[in-house]
Amino acid sequence: MAGNLWACLDNQAVIKRTLNPLSPSLSSQAITDEVRALLETWEREHQGKRAALKWVPGHAGVAGNEEADRLAGAAARLFPPFNCTVTVAAGSRWARRMVEKDFKQWWGAQKQNPEKMGLPEPSTGSLTKMSRLCWGRLLAARSHHGDFEKYHKAWGHPEAERRCQCGARKTPIHTFTCQRLPGAHSLRYYRGRPMDLESLITTKEGEECIKVWEDKYFKN
Ligand SMILES: [Zn+2]
């Protein structure tokens, strides 16, 4: 019957990275993922037992650790890295991919409020090129934090105007449906196809539609 499994490491940063799947680790993500998976599999196969990483001081004469150090050194000399040059462009592309991957993992682990609308697939790529004013409207509509009736009620703003000048209640969606908005009808179509309000507010296509609308009615 096996006891608990302790894998001893003398590098605290590596331990932290391995234990936290969301921590940024550009160069060794695949290895830390693999170690984490191995520890989890071992625990599943040995019910009631723990598999964990433990820190031990490096170069302090801990027998197993000194031996592991010696073997790692020998292995590194045995298999010199090949093809280890990389162009700046390829390196930047790779770093961007890693950041994007970490960001998506982090985003996926965040608690989503079911009352709020869904959001487009997270990306670290460039933002749709519309004005800060439009982005402000859109982010307010997505987050429900803005000049909205419900928001003022929730935060107790008795002096805030809760109705739009058109007479309608100020809702996140009303931001994009108000009849006073120039060209409001063009927010209901994108590239000849009808655009529903939720898609307008929560998708990348919606962002494009808002950009086209802004370019048409607010520039020049
Ligand atoms: Zn209105």
C-alpha cells in the first residue's frame, strides 16, 4: 500500500507555477501542465493519498536533491538543445500565443454572473477600431455598470434621471435602440443580415456593426 507521494523541488517559483494553472509560465507551460496532470492522476489512482510538491533547500546536502541535480546536469549535457535559435518575429509570435493562452485560461476560470450578458471569446488581439465613446457605451451595456435605471436603483442614486429623453426606461439595451439615436435602424443589420440586440452587444460582429454605424453617422 503506497503512502503519500512527495516530489521535492528546490525551486519555489517552479512549485508555485506548477500548483497554479493560471500563473504565467511562458517557457515551461507544457512541462508544468504535465507534472500537474501526473500528480492528479496519481491521487485519483491512490484514493485517500496525497501527491504534492514540497520545497527542499537547494545545494544544502539533501541527498536525493543533490543526486537529482547531478542527473539533471548530466542529462542536459547529453542532449544539447538543437535548433535553439529563433528570430525576433517568431519569438514575439510565440510569446503572444502563450499570453493569449494564459489569458483565456484565466478568463475561463473567472466566475461569470449569469444575469449579465455573455461576452465574445476573449482575445489579446487588437480592439475593434471605434471611438472611446462607443467603447464606453458598449462596455457599459455589457457590464450593466452605467447610466441605467437598474444601476441607479442598486446604488441608490435618487437624483439620477432614470428615463431617457425619449421617455423609455434607461436599460443597457436602450443605449443602442433609442429612437433619438441617429441611424438607429442601421444597428439592426450587418452586411445585409439582421442583427439581434444581444449579438450586437455581445459579439465581435456586433462590435463591427457598431463601428460601421459610427463611421456612417458620426464621422464627417
Ligand atoms: Zn431613448
